[in-house]
Amino acid sequence: MKNILRFYFLLVFLYGSQSFGATFTGPGGDIPTFGTTSGVVSFPVTVAGEPGSIIAGGTEPDINVPAILGYNTEITNISLFGVQHTFASDLDLRLVSPEGISYTFNLDNGGSTGLDVASDIIFDVANTDCADTWTSSTSLAQPENGLLFETVENTCGPIEATFSFVCAMNVGEIVGDDINGTWTLEITDDAGGDSGTFTNFSITFASITPPVIDSGGLPIDPLACAAPVPVPVFTPLGLVATIGGLLWFGRRRKALKVTTGK
């Protein structure tokens, strides 16, 4: 689900992270549904208890940031085990997050023979062979040796997710895709006449260093959301306290001017 990270700005916060790496395993089954030769099948896996990163609060309590994909967490590995299918390149593979966002990692690869014999299909961010170089059971690139995610047709790379940083009401917000919740492996058999099965699958997540800008290029600057500090000004009429002309009041910014003495 999309999560909102709230910053409280009484002091300067330091950025830190909790390093982790965790693998979660879900069930396998028929590809496509038994008795059919095309269509979409879905297999769930629950991800829970994964930490994100920490903003150190100094004399104030630390702020725990959820594990948000693309901000402080990445998907490093997706593996399907014991996969057999009579026409490998019929298959498109995607992960759907708890928020319902779809991430593609394989599109119509393996040719007609790539999965004639049951094999593990390993996709990993550290691999250099693009998934689309797996063209048959005899091609140089083979799925059990590892393939790089194919995120769009004929283009490989890491699985990328977007997040945004927003200032509102003296509070900063990071909005993104929290990895905790139920993920779904979605397998599409987009041509008729063939079928297969697999044993189970896994997803591996790892922590990354939070970036200093969001997906739209906006700097992640908590202090930019803070209300200005009062500046005393002495005049012939007495002490005037100004707040840089603006202060958060209710739902609207209003000018504040307080005069004492005459």
C-alpha cells in the first residue's frame, strides 16, 4: 500500500538505513489454469515485517520509514522453480505489488523449446544476460544460470518504482509502494495450444541507500517543509515579531504579525 512518511521539523535530521535482505516464497501450479491453453494465472506471497530506513531524530525520537520500493528497498531476485512449458515464449511474467502496481520482468522469451525440460528460471539484478537473449534450450543464455529482468520489450535492467516527496502543513511526505503486504506473481500465457506447470517461486528484497531526490527530481529536503522561525524586529513602536511573513495556520498559510508595547 502507499505509505506516507511524516517528518517533524524541530531539528535537523540525519539520514540512516537498516540493512536487510530477505527472500519470500510462494506456491506454484499450472500454467495456464488446468484444462485451458491460454490466459492469466496468479500466485500470492505475503511479505511482512521488513524494515525500511531511519531518520535519526537527535534528541527527539527516531522516525522509522517503511520499506518503500525504489526509495530504500529494491527487488534483487525473482526465481521460478521447476518450470516446464511446451512453448516457453508464450509466457509473460509480472509481479503485482500490494498496492496493485505491476512490474514486468519477462516478455515472451525462451523460444519454442526453452522449457521443454523442467528448469529453474532465475532473474537477478546482478546478471548481465538480458532475458531476451534466452531464445531456446540451446542458446548461450539459459534461465538456470541467471537472466537480467526484461522490464519492457527488448529492454533489460533493474525493476524501477517511483516515489514522491511532498511538503504540506509543516509536514513532509514520501509517497511510494510499501513492500509489506501480499504480492502476486502473474503469469500470462498469451497464445493457445500449450501448457505447463511450476513448483514454486521466490522474491528477494534488499535495502538501498535512500536518494536525495525523488523520482520527479525534487530534492528530499525536510527543512524545506518547516515553518520559518520567528525573527524579532525592534521599531520605535516596540517589539514586532515576524515569521518570514508566513506561518502554517489551519489549512492555509497566513501572514502573522504580533506587536507588543507602544
